[in-house]
Amino acid sequence: MMKPDIALLLVEDEPHIAQGLLFNLEEEGYRVTHVESGEQALEQLEKNPFNLVILDLALPGIDGLEVCDRLREQENHIPILMLTARGTEQDRITGLSKGADDYLAKPFNLKEFLLRVAGLLRRANWQPTLPQKTRYVFGSNQINLETDQAITAHGTIQLTELEMKMLRLFFDQEGKVLSRGELLKQVWGMSPKTETRTLDNFIVRLRKYFEVDPTKPRYFLTVRGRGYRFIKKPD
């Protein structure tokens, strides 16, 4: 069944891998453009709209990490699934920190790959925002939910897609304790059992943005042994 409204960019320089992925993605009904380098990927993304980028890390010239970097610097929040032969936890964290939304180590199961693609596309359309509101205000902070821009006591900040995903989740469930596993699954699509400091680093970043004193948070609270909670109006 064709899905002409869903366009994917496949960036893979190994012909046998690219051919297999291209065939199976098209069998799923996606419209796929294949390129072999980071330079070609950036050119395509500048000229054409895509719903998802499937990006190999090890590319000739501009590698996958630099492609991620450049897209996020341009405030391009297109979902990115990074593929790599390097599957260590540190490699995964590096890829995610550069702006990738998900990470799959080669060799991978084809069915899992297709599920990851479908999951990223589904999450890209998930908008758990408060109805009819374009701004969210707490304390001296004001966040534009349409432009992902925040005005804080520390200045104006352009938030990333992952930062906004986490904030929207907190705002939508204000006062509720969100477990580490729930946040990892909802924001990054990771297994709830994943051992990583990525989440903690994001919480530290949000506190630096929005807390008057990040060492004494009033809005983004740690609930020991359970997870994190957002409070709009601290006691």
C-alpha cells in the first residue's frame, strides 16, 4: 500500500545495505530518496521536504554526526534514525546528543528497523500540548509552543525538538511523577530499562534554562527513587 505523503531520505554509502533497505521501505509504501554522502543529504534536505532521515554514521566526507549537527544548528527538527556499525553505549549517547532521535547498530533485524521507522514517524505527529494555547508560562519563564522559543531570566533560548518533547510531557502531566523509564520511552523511544545519563543531563539543562538557582530547583524536581516531577506553581 503506497504512502505517497510520507517521504524518507536514506543516507547510506554501502550499496548492498542501501539496496536492501530501499527495497523494503518501498515495499512498506514509503517514498524513498537514496543518497550516498552527507553533502548530498544536506543538498536534498535544503531542496525537498522529508518526514524522516535514515542516516548512516560513517559516510565519506561529511559524516552522520556532522549532518545531525548542521541540521539542528539550522533548527531543522526532522526526525533522524542513525545507523552505525559502532554499537557501544557511548556511541549511542554521542549520536543522541548530536540530535539523532533514535539509534540502531548494524547488523540489525529488518523487522525492528521498520518498526523504528514507523515509531519515529508516529512520534513526530504526537503533539501532547494544551489545546488552543500557543504559550506556556511558569514563574518568569515564557515558552512559545509554536516556535519552540523560550524567554527566561537568563535570556532567550531556542529549544531543540527533544527538549520540547520533554517539556510538553511535563506540562501535559503537571504535578505527576514521571518515571525514568516513562521519560526514556516517551521522549527518546528507548527501552525503559536502558542505563544512560542522557535523561539526567537533559534535566540539568532544563534547570539551567528555567530555574533561578539550578542547584535549588523549584519547578523541575527530583523525586528520589521514582523519577521527576514538574510543578508550575511551587509552594
